[in-house]
Amino acid sequence: MSGVLTLVATPIGNLGDLSPRASEALASADLVCCEDTRRTGSLLKHAGVRAAELKRVDEHTEFDAIPVVLNRLAAGERVVLVSDAGTPGVSDPGERLVAAAVAAGHEVTTVPGPVAAIAALVASGLPTGRFVFEGFLARRGRLRDDQVEAIAAERRTVILYESPKRVAATLALLAEHCGADRRAVVARELTKLHEELRRGTLAELAEWAGDGVKGEVVVVIDGAPGPGELDDAQIVDRLSAALSEGVSRREAIDTVVAETGAKKRRVYDLALEL
Ligand code: SAM
């Protein structure tokens, strides 16, 4: 007899985002593992769910919780893991518990739902086809430098989590290494009353953030231009030059695509911003 470990996503702000299937999984679990029993208790109350048992599993206790959870799974129980917000295992506890359950041969499943990184990416207006999630950058030291260098060279869209206190410094550092004109988006307070998607260059966003940022934020950064490719500012210059000769926007886009080999969609998006 083997139990099932289910990772259940919970809202990142708006309680209306708790899915019916998430409520069902919480209601039918023998054990609900959560980062903060009070916080999850409030969510359960909101959902009208009476959980059989809550157990604290946070970044400090995840390791010690593993044998306890494995025993419960071995007894055939249904164990649910939630985090304070969003999807467990994404910059939240879960990874080690899942690896241990898999290694012990237990079934692991998920009730997917909110995750701030994906919500920010899809609303950013930046390319979504290929992306990299970096989580939180190291706060200081060699690792932070290496991470920033890697982001500067990364061709895919990059998603970062950051604290509101550090976001201005991080944006300024990114502007220094990726170029002041690299496009980026700060997604703030997603799904909440004061949700804001602030779009601009890294330099513009660093200046905006310098006045202080409140709430939770995700930073989405456009990928680096490939070797020989023009960056956004250079393409905008070419578009402006073509338009100043009196051609239509469509003709200007076609000319710049033909001259530079840049993707039409990218040139079109930049032309819309002019
Ligand atoms: N597991 C969560 C998820 O699925 O997104 C992430 C947890 S991580 C500890 C918390 C970080 O997620 C915050 O510092 C912020 O970067 C981001 N975040 C969470 N909720 C957010 C929201 N409503 N708006 C913007 N960013 C959010």
C-alpha cells in the first residue's frame, strides 16, 4: 500500500484563485504540510475546508519532516504539500520532500495553479517562447556577480524574484551589466488590489525603483541580442530614421527587417512603442 503526495498551488494574492480541485485535495488529505499553520489555517477557513491535520514544513524543517512524511505515505495516506503562496517547490520548500518521495517509490502528483514567475512572464509582453527562471539572486559575493554576468549574456527571457527592498539595487546592477537599454518589466502585487506591470528599460526601471517599491515583485528581463544582432535601441534608431523619410510604419518595419535580419515580430513590437 502506497500513499500519494500532492503538491497543491494556492493563491499569490487573490483568494479567488484557489481552484475547486485544490480545495478538494486539501479537504481529502490525511495530512496537510504547510510553511505556516496559521496562514494555511486562514486559507482553509476561507475555502470552508476542515483539514484532518496540519504539519509545519518550512525551509528549516523540511529535512526533518521527510522521514515523518515518508512513514505516512508508506501507511497509504494522502499527504498534501502547500506553501505560503503559489506553487510549492518554486522558491519555496518542496523539492527535497518530492525527491525523497520519488526515491521511496511513492506516487507524486500536483494540483497546478498560481505561480508568480509565470504570471509575470505572460503579462510582461516580452518573448515567452523560451525563458529562464533564476529565482532569487544571491545577495552578494562572487555568486551574485556570476549570476548577473550569465543574465547579461542570456538570449532567453529571464525571470527573477526579488524583495522590494533590494529591487532598485538589483535593477541598477543589471542595467550596468546588460546595458541600460535592455527592456524589462517589474510585475508588482500580481492578482492584488495594487497590481502593476511597469515596463521600460533597465535604466528607467532602476530610476523608478529608486523612489522605493512596495509589495511583492517579479523582474522579467528581455534576452540578450545574439552575436551580430542589433540591440533594441539600435533597431529603434533605424526605424526612426526610416520613418523620418516619410515612409509608412509598415514600410519602415519591412526595411529594417530586410536590412538587419531581425525578427519581424520584434521590429513590429518596437515600432509600436515609437
Ligand atoms: N512559490 C511562489 C510562487 O509560486 O510564485 C514563490 C514564493 S517566493 C518565497 C516569494 C516571491 O515570489 C516574492 O518575493 C516575489 O518575488 C514573488 N511573488 C509572490 N507573490 C507575488 C505577487 N503577488 N506579485 C509579484 N510577485 C510575487
